[in-house]
Amino acid sequence: MSLLVLASLPHMAAAKTYDDLEVSGWIPYWQDTLGTKDARAHIGKLDTVHPFVFSIKNDGSLKDLGDIEDRKWDRLFDNARDEHVEIIPTVMSGDGAQIHKILSDTKTRQKHINAIVKMVDDGDFDGVDIDYEGKLAETNPFFSLFLLQLKLALKEDGDKTLACTIEPRTPPESLYRDVPKTIERANDYAIIGTVCDRIEIMAYDQQRADLKLNDERKGEPYMPVADKAWVEKVIAYTLQSLPAEKIMLGIPTYGYHHVVNVSPEWYRSYERIGSLNLPDIEDIADEYDVEGGRTAGGELNYSYFPESSVFKILNKLPAPKGTRKGNEAAAKALLFANATGMDVQVRIVTYQDAKAVEDKVKLAEKYGLRGVALFKIDGEEDQDIWDLF
């Protein structure tokens, strides 16, 4: 299905302006000092803050990873309440087996719900954000029951907000070479669309998920955080099942660093060697004297040979004609691999700077979504992002 057709689906709401969009953001526990300071500095641009601090213990109770009672959080919460900004902490898990064990047992599930409601009460928070990733397909009915029971408990507790953060869905025709007749899902969109007050779609960490875009971008390194064309596909596909007025588009504010193994005629494999924030990006660019370009998917990028590489001598070669800015080292590696039959390693960086974020914000406007959710606010994102709101 083409993007033109997807964009014309009847579920698409009227386009919004930047001023209409809600803005939320996650503040990670591993960068809480800088993150809370950063959020306070931009509190007037935010509608909701998500302290990304709570994880799950095996018995269904909660573990506070970010010392939520510390003064730095109190200062942020005081500022947020003064500015009428909602405070909705996130409860997270990436352990599918753990989630299934807790939610499939009636007593443990209820203990877990009680722990969440108590956390919201104790902190006088506006609700909770549930971010349970890596769930098993067999957990689907139990997760749906959990959300329903949690929503009822939050309603009885003063009608607190239930936010649901869920993985993106790549359209099947882009995800598979041969689309299976039956696709098992861990999330029931019918339940989520009904029970959750807002739904935050994590439209990032795309990597190689979209086979069609992998083919279209062939000839250049392609391991995106979030190609704007893929994000648009995700939005349009999601709107077939979920209401636009509940959807917050998750937007990344970070990047990744990869070693690319280049073989004759193709960029053969990608090994992630780390995630990157803006200071990291600038340090590497300065060290190797490289200028960033922009990928076809709208991300800031550059490529280079590390100082330890025997292939750094390729820097003396001219880049092949038509090479996209930022891909010069990668293109030289491919040129050499084609000429010699040798495998070459090169490094690539892709990053979501303010321009890449703006592309996503425009998509949220275009499709009439409720708003955007930034992952993450930690003081090391491109500060020009805040000029968008």
C-alpha cells in the first residue's frame, strides 16, 4: 500500500498546528540529575513529564531505580505543578517472561495493580504510564485484562490517567517478504484503544525492520533510528486501529554508532557499538574532522575510519560522484571492496537532531495526532529541539 493511499485513510484526523500538539517527555533514571534540570529549564514547553524510574520485581511490586523522593525530583515536580504540567511516572519492563508470569496469575496481577495505584497515590501523581516491552503473544489476553483492571482501579482512585506506551507496528507488507496469514500480536489494539487514555507509539529503533525501505535505500549504509518514511507508515497503519486523538508519537532524541562490514556490492552487516547523545556526536566529528550529512530518511549522519583502522588511507581517495554528504567514508569503503574483493570496515553514526525531530513533529501535525512524546529528556539532546514548541 503506498503512502499516498495510507495518508488518505478515513481514520486520519484533521491536521493540527504545532500549538495544538501536546508535548510529553521521558526523563531517564540513569541521567536523572541532568534530566530533571533539563526538564525544569523547558517546563513551559511541556504538557506532561514522565519520570522513567520504576521497574517491576518478580512478585509484582515496584522497584524505584531513580530515587523518586530525592530533592531533584521534588524541584521538578514543584515546577511542573506550578506550570500545570502533568506528572505521570513510567513503570517499565523488557522481560517478556517476567511480565507473563506476573500478569497471568490472578493474585500476583492484583498485587501489581495495587502497587501501581499506591505509587500514584503516594506521589500525588496524575496517573501512570505502562511501558511493558518484549511481551509474549500468549500474554495478550492477560495484558488486556491487566489494563482493564488497572484503569478501573485508577478511576476509583480519582480518575487518574492511564497512559500506554507500546511498540510500533510496521505494516505487514513492509515487514515480511511473504505476509503470513496469521500474525500473532502481544498487544490487543481494540482493548488498548478503548482502555488507555493516551497511547504513546515508540516510533524509533527501526533498524532493518522495513524490508521495502531497506531495498529502496540500497547502495548506502542504512541502519536508521527512525526514517521519516517509516514513521509515516507506522502512523498511517496505526490509525487503522487506534484513534488519533489518543496517540502521542514517540520521537527519539538520540543516535547510534555502528561498525559496518562492507563487502563487494553491498553493506553486508551492522554491529552496534553504542548509543550516542549530542556531545558524543560532536566529539567524534571533531576527532575525525568529518562533516555531517543527512540520510534519505532525514537523519543526521556521517561515516569515518577510526584511527586504528588500516583502511584510513582510503580517506585520500575522492568520494565517488553522487555520494551523499556524510557517506563519503562508507562510499570509499564500498569502492575499495568492489575493486579488490576485500571486506572493509567503516563506522557510521546516525542521530536524531532538531531537523529530524521536526520532520516527525510535522507528521504528528499532518495526521492530527494528540501530540508527541520525546525519548529522552536528559540534557544531552539537541537543544534546538525546544525551539519547535
